[in-house]
Amino acid sequence: MARYTGPRVRISRRFGIPIFGDSKYLERRNYPPGVHGPKARRKLTDYALGLMEKQKLRYYYGLQERQFRRVYEQALRRRGVTGETMLQILEMRLDNVVYRLGFAPTRPAARQMVTHGHIRVNGRKVNIPSYAVKVNDVIEPKDSDVSRQLVSRGLENSTGRPVPDWLSVNRDALRGVVMRVPTRDEIQPIANEQAVVEFYSR
């Protein structure tokens, strides 16, 4: 599956939020990209607003359109609030959990770590970034020097990024555990998930 490899600063400036982590460029240029600079843009329609919210989440989690649509349809089939369920599905992806545990500095790095076979779930190697982890699953590096060094380096560099309460990490043992499914308040989405649901339900 292809992934986005274009200019990230442009995407973050378009939405006005640090989609990919770093916010220094937004402090310097806190207006959308383009030749017209910081001039006021015309009012957006409801469709355009829904599209923007959807694109925020899609870029944030590193999914292509077909993958993201599949997440929405999966959430629609489950009981509960569709928007919150969709966020929970996205958060429980293996690449996102590896990032949240601090094993990797960014989600793209976590995705690469998974696809290259450096991560094990409950003792078994899993190389599918979209793999849905479950409660009580144990995530750890493969038993090799390279894999353990990658995770150890990631943990050292992520000391300033707190691990969410729904995850537990043992930095000495290089091991993380999924304690429970996260709530919406714990996820703190960067976009209005209800607008995404309304966008797809048109």
C-alpha cells in the first residue's frame, strides 16, 4: 500500500496544526500555503469542512483513502458511537501503539519498524502496521540486537513524550502492554470525528 511522501510542512500549514509533530514552522508562518500568503480565504462550505477534518485524521495516522474508508465502515458496523469507535480503531493499530509506547520517534518510523519485522506481539512477529492489538497484548522488540537497539534508542529519545494511561511500558525490559481500550478524552483527537462521520454518510 502506497503512503504519503510529499511535503509535510505544506500539509500542516494548510490545516493550521502540527500534523507531523514539529510546530516551529507554524510559529513563523501561521497561515495556509500559496501565492496569496496570509490573505483571508473565502468561507468554507460544510462539505469542505468535513473533508478537511477527514484529511487531518488521515494524514495524522498515515493512512491512504481506501484504508481510512475501511476504518469508517468497520466502526459503522460496531455498537456505540461511530466517531469514537473509529478513533479507537485508529489508536489500536500496531504502528500507532508502537509510537505511543515510545518505541519509535514518529508514526512513519513506527510503521517502518513493524514492516521490517522488528516488533513482536505476544511472542510472535507481526509485520502488518494495521494489525489491531487487543487488551493485554504484549508488544516488544524481536529478540535480536538490531531490534532491541532500535527500541532502546526510541525510548531514550521519547522521554519527554508521556505514555498514555491505557498503555503500560517497562523501559528496562523493553516491553509494553495494552491495558485497555482508550476513551475519546484520552485520545484527544486533532479533528472533529463527528464531522468525518457526517462527511462519509452523505
